[in-house]
Amino acid sequence: MYTAEIEIRVRYGETDRMGYVYYGNYAQYFEVARVEAMRVFGITYKDLEDNGILLPVYEFQVTYLKPAYYDDILTIKTTISEIPQARIGFHYQSFNSNGEMVNRAKTTLVFIDKQSGKPIKAPEFFVEKLQAHF
């Protein structure tokens, strides 16, 4: 299992009239967490795209447990629990500065050949870099 953490400060424009982080912004937070988690184990989206591989989101699930507010610092823990095949799952847990879980989520992404638009197996260079952390 591979886990990485990042911190994100909630900006004023990311909140709604209730003062809560607008629910749709979490998709962007999770994207930042996912990209940085991959960067830590040595792969960037640019690396994939330069090799003709796209990684679109196939599925997104989130459970909201409590609100986050303007200027909160959220710690987002990103976990990859399995070596990918044609799909890769990322699990997220967001915590406020009191250590309380704000939400949990999962995204599933699919490795796609850029030219054919069809799913492919996870590239070997990706699997090798990730496997070093299992």
C-alpha cells in the first residue's frame, strides 16, 4: 500500500453562502492530492502524456462527514491500495486541523492509449515506480 499526504488551505472563493467549502471543490482538491501523490513516487501526468497515455477519471465517490471552512488547512491523505492493471484506484481522507475527518472519497481512473482511445494495461514504468513503495 502506498500513502502520501498534502495540505491545502481553503480559500474564500471556495466557500458557499453557508461558509462551507462548496462540495464541488473537493474534486479539485483530490486531483491536486492525486497528482502530488504520483509525483512523490516518481511519475507525473506529463510523463504519462508524453508516452501517449491518458488517465481520465472513470468513477468518483465521496462521503461528506462535516464541513470545512474558509482558511482551514486540510490534510488530504491519498492511498493506492493495489498495483494497477487497466484501472487505478485512489482513496482519500480529508482532515481538518483538529484531526477530524471531513470526508472520504475514491476515484477510479483508467489508463487509455491516446491514439486509439482504448483502455490499456498500466505501463510498466508506472508499475515499477509504484511497486517500490509496496
